[in-house]
Amino acid sequence: MTKSFSQAAALARKAARDPHAAALALYRTLNADWPRLALGGPDAAEAWTQARDELRALGLLARFEHELRAAFAPLAGQEIRGKRVVAGGVKPGHAEMLWAVVRRRRPQLVVETGVCNGLSSAIILEALAANGSGRLVSLDLAEFCDPALNDIEVWEGKGGAVIPAGKAVGWLVPDHRRAGWRLELGRAQDRLAPLLAELGPVDVFIHDSEHSYDNQLFEFREGFAALAPGGLLIATDINWSNAFDDFWAAAARKAGARRAFVDHSCALVAKP
Ligand SMILES: C[S@@+](CC[C@H](N)C(=O)[O-])C[C@H]1O[C@@H](n2cnc3c(N)ncnc32)[C@H](O)[C@@H]1O
């Protein structure tokens, strides 16, 4: 069996198990017109291609992914809480989208939840550095590969995203990019609202922490409320719960926001 045939067969089995989720994923994939929403203007598609080419030419994503692979190679086959240990970084396509959003929109304040090894943080900080202005504030409740280092309670649905032995939260961020970065450690449920109140209007807010229904709904609401007019919410892993659809129907659409999908698992919402 070829790889694409076996992938298609796996998708078909998944769709038979949960037709509603499959239809939703298809709808989102077919409406993946995010550059028009997030990069704006008639040249949005060209801006997306240019930004992606720029990141590829710099080789930054390839370098960070190489570092992640090297750090996780010795952990192959290991488990934590019965889950396979993974690096948990954003998908390559999402990292490229983050780069394009920051390069094109030139935000002065970006806030993200979910840092782990720091792939998204490193990409955002590199993009801000290329812009020559802007800062990133990140919030994370880290889980380490070595269980002796964990004194936190994690959501039972959490996967195996961890930090390897000898590394710190966000270790992928190069030292020379740390000046514009504030890293806060703690539970989003406890720390996000006071942090946003302290920071004031946010240009781009990214959720990539705990993907439980309650926390996703909480972060989408808080992050959207904290956005400056015209600001952008980036919601990852929306396929983990119904929180995004509930947030959209009950809050964002009523507020006159616009939305677009990057793929079945990621959505963007622009505040009016
Ligand atoms: C998917 S990883 C983030 C990946 C990161 N954005 C990247 O691209 O490398 C999710 C992170 O959120 C953390 N986390 C889990 N529950 C959390 C919570 N309730 N509050 C804050 N962070 C949480 C996890 O421990 C992990 O470090």
C-alpha cells in the first residue's frame, strides 16, 4: 500500500467513526482562506508566498526543528503518564503562518499561551527582530520529561508534550532574541486574566496551552476581549473540543468579528 493510500484509508475509517467531526474538518479545510483575513489587502496571497519564502531562505524553522529532533531522539519510545513523549511544537505550516502574520502585521505586542520547548516563541521573536520592533509575552505551565521535576497537576487530556532533561522552558529561543521576551510560568486559568489586564491592548493573541473545552473557551474569550481594535486571535488545536465554535457563535460573531481557517485544526479571528 502506498503512503497516500494508507493515509486516505485511515481518514476514511476516522470519518466513519465520527462523521460530524469529519464534516467539520472538511468545511474548515475548504475555507482555509486565512491570508486574506490576516495579511490583508489585494496582495495577501503574494504576501503569504513572500513571507514563507523569506523564512525558508533564512533556514530558521529548519534549524529549530533540527534542534528539537536532536533533543528528542534519545527519548524515542519513552512515555509520561502513559502518553508518548513528544516535542509538541506547532506544525511547520502553522509556524510559517505565525512568521507571515508577524512580518506583515508588525504587531507591537504579541501574547501566547503554551511555550514548552519554545518553537512558536522562537519563530515569533525572530519575526519581531526582523521587523525591528515589538515584544512577546508568553505564558506556560511546563511539564518536564523527568517526573521528579513536575510538581504540577495537568489536565487528564494532556498529551505527552514535555521538556527534555537538562533543558528549560523555551530553550529553543536563542540568547540574542531574549531581550524582547517576557516568559511567565503558571496556569493559564490563574495567570492569564491578570496578565492581560496588566499588559493592555494586544495586537496578536495565540492560544496553544491546555486544549480542554473549558480552558480553550476561557482563553478565546479573554484573548479576544484583550485585543486592540483590528487585532488578531490565533486559535490552535480547535479540533480538540467544541470551544472554538461555541466562542464564535456566542461572542466573536456577535461582536462583528471575521474568521478564517488555516486548516482543520487552526482558526484566526479578526476583531473589528
Ligand atoms: C502544545 S505545547 C506548546 C507548544 C509551543 N507553542 C511550541 O510551538 O513549541 C503546550 C504547552 O502548554 C502547557 N500547558 C498545559 N496546560 C497548561 C495550562 N493550564 N496553562 C498554561 N500552560 C499549560 C504544556 O505543559 C505545554 O508546555
